[in-house]
Amino acid sequence: MSASNIRKLAFLVLFLVLAGFASAEFKGLRYFKEKVVVSEAFTEKRMLSDWLPNIKGTWGDTPVYFYDSGKPGATVLIYGGAHPYEPAGTIAVYVIMENLQLSNGRFILIPRADMSASTEGILGNAYPQYLHIPTSWGQQQYRIGDRETALIDQWPDPFTYVHYPSKQNLAYQDLRNFNRTFPGRADGTLTERMSFAFMELIRNEKVDLVIDFHEASLMYPVVDTYVTHQRAEDIAMMAAMYCQLEMPMKCEVSPKGLRGLTHREIGDYSDALCVLIETAEPFIDRVVGRVTEQLMIDGKDEFLERASEKGLLYTSYDINDAPTIDHRVARLLTASLELIKMYDQFYPDKAVEFWYPRFTDVKTNGLGSYLHDPSAADPSRVFEN
Amino acid sequence: MVILQEIIHYIYLIMSGFFGLLLVRALFKRTTRTNLVYDIVYAYAVIPFLLRALRIR
Amino acid sequence: MTLQTTYTLIAMVAVFVLCSWKLKSPEISMVITAIVGALVAGFGFPVRLLVEGTLTYLDLALLFITASLFMNFYSEIGATNALIRGMVKTFYDKKWLMLFLLAFVMLVPGAFTGAGSVSILVVGGLVATVLEFMGFPPERRAAFVFITAILSAAAPPINLWAMLMAAGANMPYVGFNKILFIPVILTTIFAVFFFGRGTKARPKSEVLANLPPAAKGMNWLRLSLPFVLLLLLIFMAQYQPFVIPVIGLPLTFMLCALLVILLDPEHRSLKRWWTVATNTIETVFPLVATLTSVGVLVNIMALTGVRGLIAINFVTLPIVWIYVTALLFCPLAQGSLSYGSAVILGVPIIFRFNSVGVNVTVVAAALSLMFPLGDCLPPSRIVGRLSIEKVGYKGSYMQFLKAVLVPWLFLAALALCMLIFTKTFVPLTK
């Protein structure tokens, strides 16, 4: 072999070794399992593929947790992780799963709505792979994923995404965006099928109220806000008023011309009421400085403070009292709690009696105090996602 | 339609691998840009094609 | 943080300039810049993020490779020459008609795919050859191809920048057709007259005599079928998306390339096709390497906060200063972040204008005409490089930029007018 070829081979091997190190990290995230200790109210775990068998065995399938009091009352579906780079949604669902007490009605909880998207980070945004929540027994580790279904699970993208069934044109990558593919198609792409499975779950389980947890950038007008289908407008408006006792909250009605979103399509294609909740996440603003786990946890960023001083943000931002992960999870908890309570008032014959921690609890005691140690828990109550 | 979509997905993975291997070939057998700098560039340009073909990222 | 990020940015710019000068490879310069940026910012050598960056634009790289394969296969069977011969025979005597036809041919592929690079790869070579016959000097040929390519990307129905901004701002991608079509057509008309001025075509008989004879067995069916299939698949994906699976552009081009092999009147051997494929990889490699490298740079710019530093400095400017500097920031962002520019600068600007009650569809349309202007600017200059390589232009890059300048300024001025006098353009969004 010539010297030139040996040199080329050496470079190739060097880069393959580097790629190997990176691959180990990619695989680590892909197969990392988040642990959750379910509360006494838990009754059954099913899989999303139960409602659409053709996603069984794919990365689009995801666990669905039932908490059934066995007594009459509304069925409430709460899910997080439609966009896994907004992890407060998933963690808030975990907090509910670990602490829910239920006397009437039924909860269906899905922490990872788009499982595939949670197994890879966003290309070009240099995200850390995990975030860690301190607890009294150690650290609880969660994935920080992508906005869209992973390309290794759904590839190729079209050159433009035509939404089913409205035929509205959307950016090509939105065909992998779980919150743009509703109401979905039974024989569509993986993400469309996941959305369709959700619709089937909602229709077959006769869900009354759907709550979709998200986080939003602070430069995005729809931040710290309920986005509600028009049928749930009264409930969301009233809930927003009650939220003010603990935290500011806005309310907007889902625009009818913007298709594919849960708050539009679930409301249009099922009997359920649907409300999406956005809380402020500094980490995903495009103008922030260093993209680190620290920023994800403490939300402190100088550039964002400058944007705030210039009046460019749609929610208040103080670097000394920034929206930490505790704060963001806490917001989602109270926002969802007030929605359900308001639902009870509007539909007293279907009232749900329940408890889980709210904003003030989490702010006072810390997020970690509501996450239980899986190694010390009854193994039958520990699940992995 | 689902099966067809799955077949297309695998065609893409194969395509990515095929072009990755063509780049490896070009690293050793190219006739233009033959200097050391481009040895390095060719060597790292292979990475994304192979990682995608192997369904790693 | 601001100070450290500023140091990092300065270090990165210095390293990029130095490496580009010493190593004569923009690709490796971008990767070295990224590595130095990470080191200066205190992130060490972040292997995962460097490797992850190489995948950022993989789809675009596949698109470049497959579109080039298709066109090189098409040329191999003599179809490109036959097509040029046909065009020269029919339209050559009518200069302006011919030029408008060439511009139209350039506009179509990009308009329907959102990528100007597709226009260049599919018809750029053909257009450049005819322009050569028509007496266009090399830099003007490259400039014609470049300008029509960026116009094709900006043209409706698919304008990727506008789509990305609409997605980021949660607004539907509607109301963009007229407001994009009119400036694109106006600039096309201007560019055709500007580039076509004072050129003297070679006599038709001489051109026809110098063109290679049509390949044996070549006919209109063989010539047109690959393009018919291409257009059919693109139109089906756009207008009948629920009856076919998602094929994606790379596979679309591969299918067209396979059809070319089947239509080959001379039934070339597999070995010959293999040679064409390997040659294509070598030709298209600088672009593939650029995409791989720019992805690494973009990832590290995000990690270190350099991306945020640039974005925050732009969006916190007073609105008047945004008007003044938009034509600097937007194209430069495109040069370094490619389509990421629309998300990073475009979306915050839309919110900024939205907060003062300006029609954001007009703003998004205006910005989506500004971003493509940066496709000829460093560090990536993807479409600029693609243009000069496809045209076979060997002169200096600066000379090419000079040739591009006037139509570039025309489009820039139109876009800026749209941004400043938003109200005037609102009726076009209805």
C-alpha cells in the first residue's frame, strides 16, 4: 500500500473512531429509559398501538397509563412530550403520575406522546442530551429530545408537507411534527399514524377533556397561555382567571385557519374538549447564549434579559427570578389543575375528584420532592419509558 | 401504503450507505483535489452517510 | 457571557479567514473554525456535537448528489445536447424570447421544490450552454444562473424561508402566492434585460454545426419522458399527496435517473453507468463537503452562543435600524446558517414587527426575498458555488459577485421596499 493510501486510511479510521464515540452517545440517548413510580391510583398500563395496531413495534408506539377510580366522572387525558425539547411537559406528567390521588372519574396519562422524537436531539441546535432533577435520594434523569419524530424512524421528508385532510401547505419537516399532523391518517406516515392512534384513543375511550403540555419561547406571543378549541373557550377563560391567584396566565382561541394542531383538530374531529398549555422556556429561544443543561435547568440568560429590556418578550423575564425547570413544571400543574376544576364546575354531573401538587407546592418544596426513588419503591409500581 | 412507505424508508437508508461508500472510494481513487487537505475533508464527509445508513442518527 | 461570546466570535472569524487563506478549502476551514470556537468557549472538543453537525444538511447533500446523477445520466445518453439543439433550432433567432424561455426553465424546478439548487442541477448546465452560444461572457452566464436560481427558490408555491418563518410564528402558509410572485417576476424581467444587454449571439448555423450530432435513436419521447416523470412525481406530491407515499426529492431523482438508463438508445453497459456515477460524486463533492462542514459550524455557533449573540444584536436594534441593516444581516445569516437563518433571524423579526401592528405576511415575504441574496456569500456560498461549477466558470469569485450585483440590488431594493412600505403591499396577500 502506498504512503498516500496509508495516510488516507489513517484519516478515515480516525474519523470513524470519532464517529464511533459519538454513536455511543447517540445510542445511549436512544435506549435510555426514564423511570417513573406510579401512585396508588394507577390501574393499568396499555400501549398506544392498542388503538392502531400498525404502530406496534415502531418507535411511534408509547405507553399509556390509566388511573381509574371506578366511579363515575369525566375522563381526562393529559399528555406531554409532543415536542420533547420542551421537557417540562413530560416531567409535569410524571409528577402527576407519581402523586395523583383520585376519588372520582378517570385520568389517562401519556408522558411521551412522540417517543421517537424523544430519542434524538435537534440537528443544528447543539442540545444537551439529558437534564437532571435533584431529589433527596439522588438525581432523576430525563431525555431532552427533538421537536420532530426522528429521521431514522420517518424518512424521507417531502419537499412540502400537505396536511391531511385540509391540504394546507406547511413546512416540510412538520410532517414529522406530532402537533401538526392531527387528526392523522391510519395509513399515513409514522407521525400521522401516531396522531390517528391518539384520535382513536380519544374517541374510543370517550375522553371528555384533553390537555396537551408544551413549552414556548419567550419571543413567541403564545407563551404562558392556554390555547383552546372554541368549544372549551369558557372553561379555559375561567381557568386562566383562577390561575392568576398563583401565576399570570393568558388564554387564546385556536385559529380556525391553522391546521394540524391538537387544539384545532381534536376539537373538530372528536367530542372531547381540547386545551394546549404553553409555559415559558428560555432554552428554546433562538437568541439565547450558551446552550447548556444549566440553561435548561435555571433559565438564566443575559441575551434574553436584553430582549426583555427592549420589550421583545411576550412574558415577563427577570434573570434573577428566571423560569427554572421547577417553575415551568409547576405552571403546567396549576394550569391543568384549574382547567379540570373548571370543567367540574361546568359539568357537575361528570365531576372529577382528585389531587396532585400545584404551583405553590412545587415552588415551596421543590420539584424533586414530588419524584420518588425507583430503587426504593415497590417494583410493580416502577415503569420505564 | 404503510408497507410502501417502509420500503421507501429502507431505500433511503441503502441510498445513504451507497453514497457513503462511493465517497470512501473517492477518498482513495479520486483524480481531482488530491491534496492532503481534501484527504481529510473526504474522510469526514463520509460520516453522516454511514451514520444514517446504520440508523444511528 | 456577552464578553466571552464576543471573544469566541472574534476568534472564530479570525480562524476562518486565516484557514481559508492558508488551506484553500472553505470546507475544512469551517470545521477548524468550529473546533476552535468550542475550545475558546470552554467546551473542549465536543465529539458528539461535531459529529452530529455533519448530519444537519444530509438531506440536502443527498438531493445534490441524486439530482446531479440524474442530469449526468441524462447528458450521457446525449439527451442534453439534443435538447439544446432543439431549442436553438426553434427559438435561437428570437433573442429575448429565448432568454425569457431560459429564465422560465430555471424558475420552474425551484419554484415547485423550494430549492434553487435543484434548478441549477437540473437545467443550469443546459441554460449555461445556450447562454454561451448567445454570446454571454462566463461570469454573466454564472450570474444569470445564480439569480434565476435564487428567484426560483423564492418563487411560489414553495418558498422554504417563508414556510419556516410561518411555522415558527404559528401562522398558516397562505397569502404568499401573489406577494412573492410579483417581485420574483419583476426581478426576472429586469435580470433578463440586464444580462441580455449588448450580447452578440454566434450565428445559428455555426452553433448548430458545432453542436455534437444527435445521438442515434434519440427522439422526443426519450428526451421528454424523464422530465415528464420528474414533473409528474413533483406535482403528485404537491397536488395528490394522499394517494402516493412520500417519495422525497432524492428518490424522485433516482427514479428519473433509472428511467434514463432504460431509455438509453445505445444500451450502455453497467460499467459505463458506474463510471458516470463515480465521476458525478467527484464533481458534486465540494458541495457535499460544504454542507457537511457548514452543519458542524452551525452546531458549534449554537452551542457557544455565537448564534444568539448575532441574533440578539440584530433583533434588539430599533425598527429603523432593522430597515437599514436587514440587507446586511439577512444575507450574511443565510451565508453562514443556510435555511436556519429564517428560523433564527426571521421568526424574531416577525414577532418584532407583529408587536407594532405590521402585516406579518408581507414582512415574511420581504425577508424571504432577502435571505436568498446571501446564497452567494461566505462561509457557505452554496448556491453561488453551485452556479459557477455548473456553468464551468473559472474566473475569480469576486468577478462573479460583480456580475451578480445589479440584479441582486434590484431584488434587495424591492424586498426592502416591501419591508418598509408594508401597508402598500397588504392587498397582495389577499
